[in-house]
Amino acid sequence: GKNLIVKLISVGESDDEGVVHIQFELNGQPRSVHVKDKSSKVAETAKPKALQGVTGSVGASMPGVVLETKVSKGDEIKKGDPLVLMSAMKMETIITSPCDGTVKQVAVTAGDHLEGGDLVVEIEETI
């Protein structure tokens, strides 16, 4: 086996998002991590998820950051029209419309951090 020597250097205060900065040494090398403080009183707001099986409920395909929204509430769109531009792991991805219809709701704005499946846009399908 291998021996690891861990030495705690400091534990910071919880920030406004409930994250604590911890500094330590691992085998003499300085390291730091950011850890979610589950005991903090920060209210965590979960983003709504896209509904499975509902064509007009469009979700993020992968975790990332919203760079730009291409549509607004009330816009008429066609299948394949761009809805949102996202960046994930230094790659830009365009989320496109799965159907024709009218934009009912845009659930994100530029700068939002999303997880896979988070609701991006709701579309009222035209039949």
C-alpha cells in the first residue's frame, strides 16, 4: 500500500451560496477544495426539470452554462430553430426546437448554470 499524509491548513467561512473553501496539504503538496456546506442555512433553489415524453418541454442535453437565449416568450418557431446557446467543457452547443409551435416560457437566462435535464424552454405545439 501507499501512505498518504494529509494535513489540514484552514477551513474558510461559508459563502452566500453555502460553499466552504478548505486548504490542506497532501504529502507536502498544497491543495484546496470547495465543499458544499450542508449545514448552512442557504436556501437551495432547484431548477425545474424538463418533462420526459412531452415534446414541447425542452431540457438541457448536458451540464453547462447558458451563453445566449435565441427566443422569447410568444415567438413562433419551427422544428430545428435554435433556442439556446450553451457552453459545456469549452464546447458550444445549440439546443434546437423539437417541434413547431409558440414559445410558452423561457426558463433560463445568460449565465445560468444548468444540469442535464433542466428545463430550458417550454413550447406550445401547433397541430
